[in-house]
Amino acid sequence: MTDNIFNQRVDYTKNDYLDENKLPSDPFELFRGWYEFALKNVEKDPNAMILSTVNNNQPRARVVLLKKLDERGFTYFTNYNSSKSQETNKNENASITFYWRDLERQIRIEGKVEKISDQESDEYFMSRPVGSRIGAWASPQSKEIKSRKEIEQAVEQIKKKFQNKEVTRPKNWGGLRLVPKYFEFWQGASSRLHDRIIFELIEEEWIKKRLAP
Ligand SMILES: Cc1cc2nc3c(=O)[nH]c(=O)nc-3n(C[C@H](O)[C@H](O)[C@H](O)COP(=O)(O)O)c2cc1C
């Protein structure tokens, strides 16, 4: 079985080499450039990112969707009682990783997670289809449930509760923003000599460096 895995090998040849001197000095600007390109060229979920948190000393990772990007950071939406949210409540250090396979690019971002305002969460919540809004009420995310039926019944109850009423945001659901202090832009290159350009926030200034692949 492992034969097939260890012979699995591709060379990365899509991109021109990265020249750190030609890249923007602001990593948000570089991120936006790469993200715009991903939006046009990645078929599904270009906004999917792996969110890694720490539970005591145990790293935990899962996919969430990037839903907002501004000069403050990267916002995703979730249940505030979920495991990931409890983890960042206790330890705000987290990282997100984008991997765009077809572009041969990866971006790693590290920083601290903070809650966004209720107003911002309301705004996003109300933009969601009503089925997803009901789901947010019905699902005690990360808690054990006995069966699929249990959640289906919860959905029916929530539908009744909101009959002829607008489905507004439950207080335990909303946005969290990762505020970055470190970025790494990785781009595949031939013979494993990939490009890695990092940006570190040092005394409020982004310092750019190249790392060995
Ligand atoms: C493509 C994809 C997108 C997802 N987007 C989200 C999301 O935006 N928010 C979220 O809470 N969970 C999202 N999930 C589910 C999470 O990966 C995870 O199962 C869930 O949030 C519970 O994680 P936790 O128990 O560690 O808190 C997504 C999963 C996938 C595969």
C-alpha cells in the first residue's frame, strides 16, 4: 500500500520564481493579489482555510471559510461554544493555512483571534440563506448527539419557533477574526527549490525575509 504513496511525486513548474524585491512590502497587499488570482482560478472553495488552534498543548486543525478580510485581519464565522471557539477563548494564538493545489501555492498566517462586533456578526448572519440560519440555531456544534434524527428534530422545532418571524442570530454564533503577526507565502518550484517569503510584524513594521525551502 505504501509503495503507491512514496512513489507519488509531482514537480512544481507553474509559476515564475518569486523575487522578494518586487513583492509589496505589505503582506495584506500580497495576500489580496494571490487571493484575487485564486478566486479566478481555483474551482471550488478558494476561501477554504485550515484553522489551527491549541488545546492545552495539543494542536487541533479543521477547515473553515474566510468570509471577510480587511486591514484588521481574517474573519470566519462559527459557533462560539464550539471546540475551536473554546480553544481560542483560552489561548488566542492560532494559525490559518490556505492551500491552492492547482496554483501550487500555500499561505500560512499566524496571530491572535478576537471576537468581531455583534453588529458585524448580525450583518453577515442576515445575509445567509434561511436554512443555514436555522441550522446555526439547531446545531450544538462540537457536542455529542445521539443521531442525525436529533438534529433534524431540532431543526423542526426552530422552524416552529420562528414561524412567520425573521430568523435572527443566536448569541452563541458569530465571527472571529485572526489578527496576523506573521505571514508565509510559499510557491512551488522545480526540484523542490520552492520559494518561501515571510513577513514578520516587528515594532509595527512588516519585515520581509526569504526562508530556505
Ligand atoms: C469546506 C469546509 C468549510 C467549512 N466551513 C466552516 C465554517 O466556515 N465555519 C465552521 O464553524 N465550520 C466549518 N466547517 C466545519 C469545520 O471543519 C468543523 O467540522 C466544525 O467547525 C467543528 O469544528 P470544532 O469542533 O473543532 O469547533 C467547514 C468544513 C469544510 C470541509
